[in-house]
Amino acid sequence: MIDLDTHLVVHAGLRPNVELHSQTTGDLTRIRVLGPDRESEEGIPWYHVYNGDKTVIFGHWPAAEPRRGPKAIGLDTGCVYGYSLTAYIIESDEFVSVTAKRAYNES
């Protein structure tokens, strides 16, 4: 996790309404949805519910476009699968994407 003052950068996400010091490594590296199987794609995405003080920038869940929640931004746009690599410019609230040269993982 990287704390940028107004934003937090994590690999996967956070459990909403849980203090930062109480988040587990699994939350930060694997969470996708709320519920018993947090790595599933079935359920309520954590970022739809999260409304903390800092905006969370996360990856781990590829989508065609960046994912947005009230206080969360998902940047994984599937570069490893041959789609695009996306960056977020905090100061201007802009996304910048470049197309991958190739798929790096065929699965």
C-alpha cells in the first residue's frame, strides 16, 4: 500500500468501514467483492460501497474501462491480456491509456 495523502494505492482493494491498520494482506492483494468469497466476481464490488476519506486507486480486476466507485478508481484494463495499460493523473482527474503491444498471458 502506498499513501499519497489524498489517495491510497493498493493492489486489489479494501474492506469498507474497516480501519486501515485492520486490513489484511488478503484484502489489499485479493479482494474483489464483499462476502465469504472475496476473490469471486459474484457479489457486491467493494468499491461500490467504499466511501472512506481517501480515494483508493487499485488494480487486480481487469475491465475494458477503468472501474469507478464513489471513492475508488480501478486501473486494471488488461494490459497483460493484450488490451491496454491505463494510468490516472490525480491532479486533473484524467485517464491515459496505451494499447499493449501483445498479450503477455494467453489465459
